[in-house]
Amino acid sequence: MIRTATSPAVLGFTAALLFFIFSPFLLQDNAVYYRVMTMTFFYGALALAWNLYALTGNISLGHAAFFGLGAYGSALLSHYWHLSPWATVLFGGMVGAVYGLLWTVAFGCLRGARFALATLASVEIPRVIIDNWESFTFGSLGVVGITGFSAVRVGSVSIALGESLKAQYYLLLCCTLVILLIHRQFIKSKWGWAVRALREEETAASMLGVNVHFTRSVTLLLSAFLTGLCGGVYAHLMGLIEPPLVFSLHISALPLVLTMFGGRYLVCGPLLGALILYPLDQVLFHSLLPVGHSILYGLIIIVTLLFFPHGIGSWVQRRRTFS
Amino acid sequence: MNIFSNIFKPIVSLVVSLTVSVCSAGAALGNSSPIRVGEIDPLTGKLAKHGQEIHEGILYAIEQANSTGGAAGRKFELLSRDDQSQPEVAINQAEDLIYREQVAGLVGGYVDSLVGPISELAAKHQVPYVASASLQQGLTLGRHNPYFFRVAHLQGVVEPLCSFLIQELKPDRVAVLYASTPGSTEFGQQVRSCLLDAAIEIPIFEKFRPGSPDFSAFLLKIRRSRVDVLISGGFFADHLILVRQMKEQKIPLRAYIGPWGIAYPSFLEAMGEAAHGLFGMCAWNPGIAVAGADKQSRAFVEGFTARFGKTPNTTTMHGYTSAKALIEAIRRVLESGKELTGDNICRALRSLDLLLPMEHLQFDLKGDPKHYQQVVVQVQKGEMVTVYPADRKTGEIAQPSSE
Amino acid sequence: MVILQLIINAFSLGSFYALVALGFALIFGVTHAFNLAHGELILLGGYLAYTLAGQMQVPFLGTLPVTALAMVIIAILLQKLLRRVGQPYELNTLVVTFGLALVLQNTMLMLFSADYRIIQSAAPAIELPYTQLLLTRTQVILIGTSLLATTALYILLRKTFLGKALRATIQDREAAKLAGINVRRMSLVGFAIGGALIGLAGPLYARTTYLYPSGGTEASLIAIIITIFAGVGRIRGILLGGWALGIAESTTVYALGTGWRELVSALVLISLLLLKPQGILSRKPKAARLPG
């Protein structure tokens, strides 16, 4: 835990960061790299946001609800009121947080498998309503033609975020770094210790002066807000959303898988899962085996989890402890 | 914090190796090198059945072109990718095909929500994209995309269906059930408006999620409201359950019409006797082809069955038709001695005039097919009989078994 | 009359849900393995029955023992695999079986192609005398099998020594260990019985709905929902939970429309979780934990 500027940890992290910052200068217009890495950061961010709440010990299987509400909130606001995507994405996050507030009220006393199941079921509520409210949400037709991110002016330079893949890459990199920082606080700070105490033994934590309900609620709200934000970003990046796309089980389950794969107690764990699995699948497996890529994907998950029950990050950590 | 360095070392090396592999491809496209054609379809997951069918149609078209010498001495090479029914995967894979594999054109695509993003990508990179089974109208409305073509559209389904209902069946009360997908929803809305124009009552107009395991309560409602025709905009699998439960519950209906999923040889095989009397729609099927293309159609069925060991169907034919259009356009560009660029291929596509088993293929200015029209078929004793339109009729409507 | 018919249909749908859930519930209860590949195993059983019925002309009921036996073997293999999974057990089995589900789905895609398969039932529906109520052969089999399986399981758990040991393991693993119960052997037994139940559900799945390689997710979801709906380890609760869900869905479709089916079942589920957190038959607090 020595945080000096020269520790190898900081060096490694900085090296990786520098790589991601400067690799575009080497690659110029490698569209595949930008597309894949943008989505990698995106899923990394989603996994980090999900893990914030998972750190309290309650596993959610319903984050697609926040994601979908964020996407729809953002897309509809931009469709009807023509606000800048920057504003609507924030609004999307808030819509997610409002639903998170409902969760804390309704599911506040649920734990474990019952909590997981209640969250899983709660995805259906906004999904079916949006699917049937055709006059406002376009129902099953989905929202199409969502405006992309508007250009940002920095001094005299204008960055076209809507068109430039490179700009989107940096945008998602920044988002992910911010969420990574929040995630780090959740593990390392005093708040993080409270969260950890909750996870290990709730009654004991409350004896020690942790406000159980407050800590859980705030964590969930933050997690929901960030997931909603991701949903909004997704809507504006893709330009179209449909209920089955944004309220899918895939969106709820993938963060869990990425996090478990990377290591759920590690600062970079969820991100690590995304950084390994997503590019590997999209660039390598898909082109190697157009039909069987999921078999490789599944096998990697099985084998990794059999050998590293705490995620692949724990392997690195363990190797370090022993050496 | 110490973990960072060790965690990031493997990532950095992984990313570097991926980057290298991303960069190393491409280039080196000489004159004798194969012409690469990219295909994006849902090869796995829920839509795998139709994705695979389209894939086989495309593959057959490519192999056929190669066996007749390719284009100007160059062979075609098909690169297939799976879109997993997710737009971001479709985009990644399309981008990979265009950027890394340097394909000359793209074909395939089964779901509108995935065809849309790919078509935009195609426009951005100026690569032609001929979609195989896209229906939605919104795709060719609004912003003009000169690189996007498709061999099917929704009017080709809705128009013949509506005139069939109004002119032939003349029902009093119709129930419309549609799936909660964009294509099926649009279909449901259009059918409703044309039936209401003809003063036909629609007491039941409902949507359902594809994959529902049970329709018995819905069928009870059908019985209670005494509709005589049920139009079901579900898909292959939904008809399997719906038709079986309908037969089991002895729901009295004059006609059951399923525009998608009924007119498939495999559907008739799976349902057996229970399929008798059902109405379906298709653009093509073995034995059902546009005028003048009968011989070509028969040759296709024979060749395809010999190659894949199964009967082709209308979805296969959509894949075949789209690939055929692209192949023909590429051939024309090369034979006229022009350079194989996206713009040249698109120009060739726009001037294309091909008689194919499924349709007389010509594209209009928006990239829509000019002559795409499906026919209404009825299942009679395990065979598909064309009953509408009149000029393609091969038999009369058999009244459903009145047992 | 319509209402009675609706109820018959709802009960048969509920029995179908219960049958799909039984194997999952038993395995989860005894071993705490969260088997996401449950649906894929059901499909595998279904494909086996489809092949038997199609190629060897085995009558439908004759396929049930064969698939049950085959799935017992596969479930035991699965147990050997999951035994190696480290702590936290529930979460890790969840992720491992997620990977396994992907592998199985795509293997089935290669083996059986993406085509939809159904097992046809040719026999006409039975019309109940003096009413116009219809009862199809499939509905009879569904309701009959679910009642039989539940009763058999109930007797096994309540009246035999093995059942006592199993129940002890379900209720408290640590205490069971202290009482001298070989928990590892119990886990093997749990998987074996669960496998037999999965093998029973497979052919019925193929006969009630249809088989296709990625259809397992829906079956797994049904199983998970019913299991926790019923309260872990409560076998009679499974059947009741299935029926409750079947009735909720059928009445929704009938009264509101097909588009609202999922919403109402979600609401029923959530309110039940809030009102009776330990399951519909709960008396004393005790539930499995998805870990933290």
C-alpha cells in the first residue's frame, strides 16, 4: 500500500494508460481498433458501475433496467426537445437513479438470491411499459435516428464527437477512467471499508456505526446513475434503441461475468475482464470461427474460473505475493 | 495499488498483439487476388435458423459464380461473420470486414435494427451493401444512402396480403397478432389500416413477445370474439405452438394466415397434418417462381439440394438473390475494365436488370427493389399451393377441414 | 365455461413451469450450485427424445426413462466439474455454468442445426362429458407427470432416511456435516435426482414448446424464477408456484392482452418476494443466499 510516485504499481498503470492515450497516434485511422476498444471501455465502465453495488454483497441481475431507462430517457429527451446529447445523457443517468431509488424503497430488505431475482423481474416493468406505450416511446419500433454527440470546441479546435471514431474512443476512455476512480474510492477509502463491512457481516457493520441503509442506498443510487449514463451514451453512439436491445439479459449478465472474470475485489478487476474478453472475442474469435466463437468464449470463462476463483486478476496478485 | 503493474502488463501485451494482427492484414490486393465479399448474419443465437439459411443462399451464389469462372478471371471469396443479433457486434464485424479484410461489398442481414447501422457504415466507407431480408420502411426513408440496396421490402408483403383478404377471403372480423419486433409491428399497423379502410372489423389487435410458450388464453379470446380470420405476424417457432394449440383447442377459424414462417418446407414437415389449410406467404419456394424463371428455379433447387443436402426455402432465396445482385454488379464493373470501387459497383447495381427465381431484380433510386411481390400460398395435403395473385395461381382455395 | 377452460389451460401451463423448475430447485437446494446451464440440459434431453421418437419410433412415454437415465449421467459429470469450483461457490458456479451454457448452446447448434424441432402429438383432445371443456393429451401428461414427480420427490424427502439427510443438507450444510452426513455424497445424490428430473422435463419441453439450440435461456429463467418464488427446498411450493404463475399469465393474456403477460408475472413475483420473502409456503425464516 505504499503510494509513492515511483512504485511499480503506478508505473504499470501509467504505462497502460499512456498506451491507450498514445496508441491512436501510431494507428492513425484504424477503424476496427477504435470501434472495438470503444466498446471495450464501454463494457468496462458498465462492469465497474455494476460492481459498485455488488461490492456491498448484493448481486444485481437487473441493471439492464437502469441501462434501458437511461437509454430511453436520453433518446426521448433528445428526440422531443432536441437538447444536446450532453444534457440528455445526464438526464438518462438521473432516470436510472430514480428507478434505483424505487429499488431501495421496494427491495431494501431483500438479500441474496431473492434480491437477485427481484431485480431480474423488475427489468420487465419498464420494458413492457415502454413496449406498449407506442404514442410516446414508439413501442416495439424502437427509437431510430438518435442524434450523435455534438462537436466540442476546445479553444479553436472543434472535435466532432458524432463522426470521429478517435474522439469517441477518447470519450469512452475518459468515462471509464472516471468510473474507475470512483470504483477505486469504493475499495480503498473509508466509505469502501463501510461497504466491505456490509458485505461481510451486516449486523456487525451496523454495530460498528455503519449506517447500513444509507450506505446501501447511496451506493445503489450511484451505481444506477452511472449505469443509466452508460445507457444514454449507448443510445447516442448507436443511434437506435429498441426495448429488447437495451433491456436485455445480456446487459444485466455481462457485467457480472466480466467482473467475476477479472476479479471482483480488485480496483481494476471489472475493467480487466472487459479488456481481455471483449477484444479477444470480437477481433480474434469472431474472425477465426464465425459460428463457433461462443464456444471459445465459454471455455475461456470456465477454465479461468476453475483455476482462479477470484478472477484472473487474483492470479497476478498471487504470483506477486509468492515471488 | 501494487497490483496495477502486474495486471496491466498482460493487457498491454494482449492489446499490442491484437493491434499488430489488426494492422498486418489488408493491403496486397493484386489483380489475380480473389474478390472479397463480406457477409454479416445472425449465425448463432435466437435467429440462427434464418441467419444460417441466408448464409447458405449466399454461399451457394458465391460457389456458383466461382464454378463458372468468377468475374474477369478472378474468384470470389466469402467472409462470413456473426452479428449475435446485437448492433454493436454487427458494427464491429462490419468494420472489421471493411477495414481489415478490405471487402468489395457487403451482403446479408436479417434484422432491420442491425441492417440500419451496417448501411450507415457502408455509406461512410463507400462500400456497397445489399441487404438480404430487410423490410422496414424507415430504412430507405429520410436520409438518402446511395450505398444501400435491398432485395425485399414490406410493401411486397402487406399489399398482396391486403388485396387477398379484401378480394378473396372477404372476412367480417379479423384478429391481428403481431410480434414485438419492429418489422412485425410495422406489418401489424399497416395491415390494420388497410383492413379498416375496407370496413373490416378488427376486434383483436395484440402484440406478443416472440418465444412465448403458451397461446391458449389468447385462443380462448379468439373463440369468444368469433373472428373468422387470424393473421399472425409471429415467426416460425411461434406458429409451431400457436397452430398446434389452435388445432388442439378446435378453434373455429376460416383462415389462419402467417406471412412469415408458414411457407417453409421444414414447417410443413414439422407440423404434418396439422398444417393443412393454413395460409402463408413467400417470395419464392421450390415450384413457386416468377414467370420466366422456372428453369432457373429448378436448377437452383437441384444444385442447392445436392450441395447442402436439404431443400432451399424463401429465406435461402433472399440470401441467394442479394449475393447474386452483388456478384453480377462486380462482374459488370470488372468486365467493362473499370476499377473495382464502391461507387462503380453501386452504379452497376443501380443499372442492374436481372431475372432471378424470386423476383425480376431492379433497384429504384432509394435502393428498394422495384418488383418484389410475395404470393399467398395455402398448405394443401402437405404441398404449398399458390392461391393469390390470380396470375400466379396454381390452385383454388380449399375450405378448411369442416370436421 | 370459458373461465373453466382458462383454468385448465393455466394449470397445465403451471405444471409445465413446475416440471422445468424441479431439477434446478433440487440441485440448488442441496448443493447451492446455481446452474445456469439448466435450460441447455433440458434441451439436450429434449433432443435425445426427439431423436429416439423420430428415428427409432419409440413411443413418447417410452422416451422418458431413457432421457432420465442419460441426464443422470450428465448431471453426475456436471457435479464432478462443479466440485472443482472454488469459493464463493454460488457466484462462481453461476459464471462457470454461464460459460457452459454458451458451450452447450453452440455445440447443439453444430450437432442438431438451428432448425426448430417439435415432438408431435397426434392424438385428439379429450372432451370432458357434459361440458365443452377440452383436455389435450399433452395437458394430461403435463399435469400427471408434475403431480407424480412432486409426490415422489415429496415422499422421498419426507419418508426415507436418504430424504432426511438431503433435507438436512438443504436446511443447514454445516449442521448436517456435524451430524455426520456426508455432504459431498448428498451433493452427488442431489445432482443425480436433479438430473433425472431434468431428463423428465426434456421430452415434455419438446412436446409442449419446441427445441432450438438457444432456447435454453428461457427454460433456465423459468426454473430460477419458480425456485425462488417457491422458496428454496420446498418441493410442494414449486408446483404451487408454477400454478400461480400459470394462472397469473393466463388471466393477464385473457383480460389485458398478450403484450402485458411479462409485466404482470413480474409484478406478481416481486410482490410475493416482498410479502412472503421465504416463499409461498413459508412458516419459518430460512433461505438460501446468493453470496456476497
